[in-house]
Amino acid sequence: MRQRITRGALRRVGVVIGGLTSLLVGTAVLATNANAAAGCTVTYDVPSQWSGGFQANVNITNLGDPVNGWRLAWTFAAGQSVTQVWNATTTSSGAQVTATNVSYNAAIPTNGSASFGFLGSWTGSNPKPTSFSLNGVPCTGRVATSTPPTSRPATSAPPSSAPPSTRPPSSQPPTSAPPVNAMAAVAAMQPGWNVGNTLDAIPDETSWGNPAITKEMFDAVRAQGFNSVRIPVTWSNHQGPAPSYTIDPAYLGRVRQVVDWALADGLYVLLNVHHDSWQWMSSMPTDHDNVLARFKATWAQIAAALKDEPAKLTFESVNEPQFANVTDEQAAPLLDELNKAFYTTVRTSGGNNATRLLVLPALGSSPDQARMDALTGTLSALNDRNLIATVHYYGFWPFSVNIAGKTTFDADTKNDMVVAFDRMYNTFVSKEIPVILGEYGLLSYDYTRPGVIEAGEVKKFFEELGYQARTKKVTTMLWDAGSFLHRNTLQWRDPDLLAQITSSWTTRSGTASSDLVFLPKSGPITSRTLTLNLNGTTFQGLRQGNTALTPGTDYTVSGDRLTVTASALTRLAGSRAYGVNATVQAVFSQGVPWSVHVLTYDAPVLSSASGTTSGLTIPTQFRGDLLATMEARYADGSNAGTANWTPYQEFSGAFMPDYPANTITLKSDFLNTLTDGARVTLTFHFWSGTLVTYHVTRSGSTVTGTTG
């Protein structure tokens, strides 16, 4: 992803939440022949825990020969029990639990993974299992060729309670070779993660607020079940002048160190040329020879330095290639020339580069059909089975930035996604050309700006994207510039969202029309109805914490309509304090539960304010409500503001709430577009359905806001 100089806010890392516990355990895999190569890793994570209950995610990565049918066994040390499971079946005998595959995840190829999750109960304490056995073979932490035992030895791995940032890896790096063809290799890379805005930061690794990359970061990512990492690198600020364009040896050494850390964790690695795309490559239409020479020199040095790295290292030509002041038709041959120069430079550099997997982008890394067709022409001309296509996907743009009233994951937003993945499949995958979705996410999803896209709508987006990618056989790499993994604590900022994402790699989850139920501060409480999006699951019930709600009394279900009764909501609301009073979870036959927050609110109250065109801060009593969007219109009904093609302005770009400070700020970009002297009516839409009207008038550089 390019730095949001032209497309929005800079992606950067910041501070804190925690709560994810991880355990990485090496295990041996019972193979089907007497002298099989066997080995695997098991990741056991607890993304959420509450009084008496918890959620666990388990990921098995097979490092040895292919496995067809699996049983994973472990022992709970403190009397915990499994209460509900998805993507597996479980049986228990005392403290021992055995999880068995279901039909669609029975086969685990070499370097492939199978995942399942469960809800559990506990009393007193909830320690993590200290050992696992797969198909009866105990944990060894190594890939070995041996005759498998006929019984279950009781060997245990040493306890590992330290966080990923402090404990050493629990197994040796896998030594088995990756799959021998590009389609299989790309499938084994699923899922992937970007260490964004770090080595690609300008001018240096920590310039955009992220800490320097550490081996422990990759340990944490691997422990969560990711099988590959994309390492974006910007080279321009570490290169000398023409004609050699020498890369600083220390910087090249640093990049190699980071690559080797990731490879040591058994991760596939995708290394690229990143923000160079707009720093100097974009001038190719007017500076063709110099750009081409620098591009070749850059890749010649990278390829030479890393030519002996193992096959799990892949190279990507360039991130989001773009060219200044030309049409797509004029840009296409320029990108074709760069991609072919990259290919020739790497292939002729010796070592493993002769057969290394190489990744070529479409123009702008866009899944637009014409741009993918142009890339298809390049791939066909090169006629090399070890080539991979890459595009990016950040969703339907109005929803991805919350503009034009697109506040929900509606039919238009879903259709945009479905069509994009259909294009990827039909253009590439159906023709045995593997596809890596090198970046995906939502443009305005940022932990520093919570609420720009409502949390439940974010989960629906990622749930559907995981399904589309899985069914269209596209490997995904989550763009993370610090909004998902806290780089300092190595804890995941939103465990519930992470659970939704990781579950989507293997199964579907049910959702609902909303995750918010608003109740008035005073007056009678009535029942509320939500529409269930079953996504192929069946509804199992509602629970609060570890307590099941009573069907018929607390809720009813009719088709896809879930109604929570007035009596249940009255109990859940308690004293009816503003904000979230309680959270219940809708449980489905598979996937992760859907959280529904019960809130108490009154209509928000805004106050008069004065400021300048650099910003107007409006005192706001939110009173338990949450802001969804804002309309802006002149007296004649025409649209006002930056986005004058719609009355609904961009959340965060034009306005931004600050709930702790009790304010809404109108941004300078919005205010400076207002007609001098004209009265503008703002309509603030809140998630409760409440509409609040406010008026602003600009007079030169002065702005006043009134409620009347």
C-alpha cells in the first residue's frame, strides 16, 4: 500500500490492548507409510475469556508428508471442558480431549494447515495445554523419518506460558521442501500477513511510528496461524546515485536479516520494491531510460544478495505500479516492460533465482478487468510456470471510507467483493495461474480512529472476504500497519475481530443485521428484532457469558428473524446507564459467535460553537449513542462540503467524533469548501436512528455553529 499522501491517512502503529495468549507446540504427524517424514506445529490461542468461559482457536500446520484424516489430542490440566466446537468434532475422556477432522478439512498437505475452534468452560484457572498428539504421535518439534509408534507415548512438551515476545521458538525451523508447483505453493502460503509501514517507511524503518521489526513479531504471527508474510521495502532512500544506484550494504543486510527471521519461523516470505513505485518509477513516461536502468540495478542487487535463500522466499516486482499523466493504455506497455525486466534480471542472477517463484502485479495492483487482462498478456509472453499474479482489494470504496451514506455492509458492498473475486478466479485461477491478494482490508479501518466503520460491519466484511478467497482459491495477505498486531506488546488489538478473520480461513460464521440494540433511557422497553445472516449455518441459541438464555422466554426465532423479548432486554439493561449495558452472543452451528451489544441512550445534544476554517469543535453530549454519518446541505437543498456529489460526507475526512472528549470536530478540508456567508444545515445520523440537526456558517476564516 502506498503511504496515504494522496488516498487518505498515513497508516501507522500505536498503543495497546492485550488479552491474546498463544502456545506454539511442535508435534510429530503419523503418516501413512512406515518410513514417513513427520512433523507439525500446533497453535493454541485464547482470543477471549470471561467468567466461567473462554474461546479457543487451534491451528495445525503439517510440516511432514501429507495427512489424510487427523485426530488431535490434548489434556486439560484444570478441569476445563469443551462446550461447543466448529470445524471439528470432539470427544472427552476425563481430562483428555480428542478433536477429529470434519469432511472438508481432513486432508492436510505438506506445509498446509487445518484449523478449528471451540467454546469452553473453566473454574478456578484456565491454563493452556502443554502438549498435543496428532494421530497418536506425541510432540517432538522436529521433522523426522521414522517408523511411527503403534501406541500413544505420554511425552509432553515443556510448558510455555511466556508471551511470544519473550519465549524462544518451541521447535526447530522446518526442513521439508515447499510444494513443487506454483499453485500448490501459493495455496500453502494461505493465510498471509503484511509487516506494513516499517521497512517501506520513508526515510527509515521507524519513521512512520512503528518499532523496528524483531524475530518475536514473526513468532507471534506464526503462532496465530499465518503461513506467510509480505515484507514491503522502500529502497530509494538507501541508494546511491546513477549509474550504479548502489544499495547501502547495511540496509541490504538489515533486509536480509528480517527475511531470515521470517524464514526461520517456517513462513513463506514475499519481498518487494514498494513506495519506489511513486517516488521515482512513476516518472517513467518522461524519464524512461533512467527509470528502467535504476529498476534493473535495484533488482540486480537484491537478487544477487538473496540468490541462495530457500525457495520459500518469493520476489514481487513492484507494489501498486503507477505512471504519471498517462492513460491506462499508455501505462500498460510501461508496466509490461518493467515486469519483464524484473523477470529477466532475477532469472539470470544465479542460485535459486533460476526457479524462484516470482510475483507480477497488475497496474495499480488493481483487480479491474482490463488491468488484469494486460497482466495476463505479460504472463503468457513469459511462459513460466513459476509466476504468480497479484492484486489488492480494499472493498467497495464508499463503504471502505464511509462516504455517501454507505455505513453498512449492504448488497452493493457485498456485490463489489463477489464480482472482484470472480474476476480474479476467471482471469487467473481457472487457468492455473495462482493469485496472491497482496493486500486487503478497509481503507479507513485504523485503531487510532475507532468507529469510522462500525465494528459489526467490519466483521461482516472480513467474514465474507475470507469465504470469497477460500472458494475462489486466492491466497490473502492482510495489510497491517499496526492496527491489528500491536508491534510493541505483540498482542492483537481486537481479539474478537481476529477470531472472525481466522475463522473465515476455514469456515463460515453467522452474523446479523446489526450488533447494536439501543434502548431508551426512560420509558418502557419493548422487544427488538434482528435479521440473522446464517451464511449456511444454523442458529443454536443466545448466551450471556457462559449462561444460555432461555428460548421462548428470553428470545424467539422465526425463520431468519431473532427477537429478544422485552423482559430479557429489561434484565440486560440493568440500571440503564448510558452506553453498553450488556453483551450477548448469538451462537451458530459453526464459525465464531456474533456479539450483540445492548446499549442505553438518549438523543445526543449539540451546543453552539465558534472556530475557524482550520477546524470547528462542537461540544456534544453523546448520551450513549454513536455517530454513523453526517449530511451537509445548503438552504436550496444542494450538497455542501468536500464531497459535493453526495450530501453524506466522509467520516474522519470531513468530521470526527471524540467520545471521551464529548466533541464532534468539523475538519478544515470540509470547512474550506463551504460558500462564504451561506448557511449550511448538517444532519448527524446516529446508530440508534436518531437524527440531530445543526447549522454552520463560514464568514471568511471564521466559522460559527448553532443549534437553531
